[in-house]
Amino acid sequence: MTIMEHKCYEFLLSNFGNINMTGLNYLAQTVAVYRPDVDLKVIYNEVAEANGSTPAAIERAIRNYVATWSDKATAEELAIMFNYTLAPDQDKLYVREVIPLLRRYMDNME
């Protein structure tokens, strides 16, 4: 486990819990290898190869984990946490938003 992956894992676990261990692990791994200039499908593929899984399974587990966050925090609370502006009619954060936001948040924690 890389330092970034460990930091992200601990942050997610302490703020959102162990609702879905697979999604938690995959999200921490995805955030650790995230690069803004690379399509998420490529990153999902990297994580899938490292875990003997498929990119679709990685994306689904992450999506399910993020979907459970609404039990812990509203979209508005998450937007404040990540210093992010929601669209006027937006009531949740999408995975395509969460991954870069988490990476930026983790980078700023260093």
C-alpha cells in the first residue's frame, strides 16, 4: 500500500466508514494512482489489473461505496469539505467528481 493510498483509506474510513470494504479499497487505490490527464477508464484498468478484477467491477464497487455517503453527509456538506461548488440542481457527487476531489484533498493534506 502506498503512502497516498494509506492516507486516502484512513480518511475514507474515518469519515464515511467501512460500508463496503471492496469499494473503500478500490477507491483508495484509484485515488492513489489518479492523474488528471488520464481517462478514468484507463485508471480503472490499472487498478483492475493490480487486483485481478475487471474495470467494470472496480467502477461498480467505487460507485456503490460513494452512493452510501448520503447516509453520512449531504452533497452540500461534501462540497464544503472538498471546497467544491455544486451545480444549482445537483444533489449528489458523482464518482467522476469524487476521485479528483479526493486526490486534491489528499495532496493538500501533505
